[in-house]
Amino acid sequence: MIELAPSVLSADFARLGAEAQAAVEGGATVLHVDVMDGHFVPNITIGPPVVASLRKVSKVPLDCHLMIERPDEFIPAFAEAGADWISVHREACVHLDRTLHLIAAHGCKPGVVINPATPVHAIDEVLPLVHHVLVMSVNPGFGGQTFIRSSLKKIELLSNIRESRRLGFRIEVDGGIHRDTVADVVRAGAEILVSGSAIFEQGNPSENARQLLKSALDAAKQPVQDLSSAVAGAADGANSLSLP
Ligand code: DX5
Ligand code: ZN
């Protein structure tokens, strides 16, 4: 099942409730909340009070993506504020297994996130514990960045691992998802699509959500043999750095 999870980071914070609701009216079924601490990532965003306000105006699951150091200290406050899903970065958690259990103990669905430079195998041991794996397709910290194509191979690998190990986690992707990239991530196996600037930056969030979801659902209907070209593009190093 494909779901759209608009990232409210790109919304107009003065009109947050209305913008979030508009995206839901356009077909979004999850709201993605980007929490940044100015340490783990070079930006500061929002905390539990904003989650509590969103909780009052929306019934869809609130997907809190914690881009923070020492997440264990803040998980109780996000759960109390009304978070449904809480994901933490592999790179930020020394005791990841403990942190994922802590999230579950607070009644939330635990997720693990990997940055573009982190391999899928770094989370092998925790895959049976998580509700979702979030593959970052940009370096976290800001909305509006360019999609990193090597994330397609990671999504495909996760999908294969899930099948071979008979696991049940869902695959989410975050960063640079818009009308030109959404088909490739869906064909690679992503099911929960985070999108910020493509939903909120211009025009009407409702209509933007509707169109992006339609593109995703159309891609999901296409035959699987189309996949090879998308993933091959990633292997070609379409995003490789050009060094002097
Ligand atoms: C990046 C955040 C993303 C971001 C997505 O650190 O985790 O959720 O807001 O924004 P777009 O869709 O504009 O890349
Ligand atoms: Zn995010």
C-alpha cells in the first residue's frame, strides 16, 4: 500500500493546521514531522508542543522523524504529545536496540533511519524490531534538496531482505521526492513517501498531494521489469561527486 506523508517542515508554520489538513484532503494518510536539534543536523526545527498542536487538528498518524542526539531523553515527551510513529537515526544511537524498545514501550511504532552514507547492513540486527525503515535520499537537515539516486539500490535491497527473511517492516523514503523522482522510488519498493517542498512550497497543498499520489500509484501499477533501468541509473553513479 502506497502512502503519502507530507513533511510539514516546508509548510507555512503560521498556518500549520490548515496546511496539514489541506494535504490530508488531497490524499495524504500520514503527516511527517521533522525534528532537528542543531547538533545531529545543522538546523533547528520543532519539538513536542508543535506535535501536540498537530494532534488536536489531525487524526492521521503523526510520523516523528527525530534528527537529534540523545533521542532517548526526548522519546517520552514526543509520545506524550501524541506521536504515533517515532524514528531514530542509526548514526545517532549507540544503543539502538534499547532505543527502539523504548519507543515501543511508550506505545509508539518504532522506526530506524539511515543516512545516504550508511549501508543497509548497518541495521540488519534491528529489522525484526521496527515498524518502518526510513531511507534518507538526501543528507538530513533541510527541505528542497536534490534526490540522491544511490538510495534506490538501498530501497530495493531492503525489499529483498524483507522478503527473504519474511519480515514485516514498511519502507519509507525521505528527501527530494517530487513528480520526477516518485516513480523510481515506488518501483524500487518504497511504500511511504515523504515529500515537503513538492507539497507545500508552491500552489495548493491539496492539489499537489493529489497529483503526487496519483503519479506514485500509476508507477506502482507498472510492470516490475521497468525497474532495472531506474536502479541501473543509480549504479552508474548519477549522483557521484565530480572531483577536480
Ligand atoms: C530532511 C527532512 C525531510 C525534508 C523533505 O532532513 O527529513 O523530511 O523536509 O523535504 P523535501 O521533500 O523538500 O526534500
Ligand atoms: Zn524527514
